[in-house]
Amino acid sequence: ALPSAEATPSAPRKQTSGDGERDSVTGLPGASAFEGIISREVTRSERYRGSLSLLLLRIDDGAAVFDRMPEGARNGVLREFTALLKARIRPNDFLGRWRDDAFAILTPLAAPSALQLAEKIRDLVRHYAFAGDVRITASLGAAELRSGDGVGELTARAADALGNAVASGGDRVQGAL
């Protein structure tokens, strides 16, 4: 059984879009809250000279997949997708809702290991039957923190890598490490 994707009862539930503190569907931190996590972890990584990588994950053709479903079914697939990701990442990784059909994972892994994690997630999603019979694929972009990077540089490189993965046909991992 997959772990619950629900937020803790004390966590605020604001917007479905993923822009608020917590996403109301998945219970994950939204984009603005996740940027705060990235900022904190960039500072920590610089202080302790540790590795840090950002994976941005997009459900391929998300609009086409979800437009065919009633809202309840769509939300169920998103919760199941979230639980699948939570089950795959490590306790010291961070997971957030980046946009409507995109998620973010921040991990203290160096480039080679971050790409391996991204590939394992891509493969896991590809072979999983959501809601019993819904098949989806995901594209992932990965970027490792470079000396002098801030949140903007790290997220821009990960977003560019994700864009390249999508433009190359989707269901792939692209690194900008």
C-alpha cells in the first residue's frame, strides 16, 4: 500500500493550482512554499558544501489525460501519483507541487545519483496503472546546484532541462547538471 498523500490536519489547504502554501488536492507544498524550501536548502548546501539537485517532473500530455476525467477521478489520480512519488523518494528529499501537471523533488544527491533517481521515477510512473487502468508517462528535468547559484538559476536550469525532455517527445529524463 502506498502512503497517504494527504496533508496533516494542521497544514493549511489553499489552492488547487499549486501556487499557495499547500496544494488542496495533494497536500504538498505549492510552488511558492517550495521555492522557500529550495532557498533554505541552497543556503544549507553552500554552508556545508553538500550536493543538491532539483528534479522537475511533468505529467506528459496532462491536459489531454485529465480533460477526459471527471474532477474526482482526476484528483484521485493526482493523489495516487503523489503517493507513488512519496514512496520512491528518501526521507531527506523534498516533494512539492510545482504547477498543475508538474511536481518538484529537491534532493541532496550529486548529478549522477540525481539522474538515476529521475530515471527510476520515470520508469515507475510509466509502468504504474493509476486508478486501476490509467496509464501516464512523465518527463523529468534535473539540475545540480552550482557554486554561486540561487533559487532562480537552479530552477531555470531544471525547467530548461524539463522543456528539452518534453520537446524531445516526453517520457524521458534530461539533465542540465
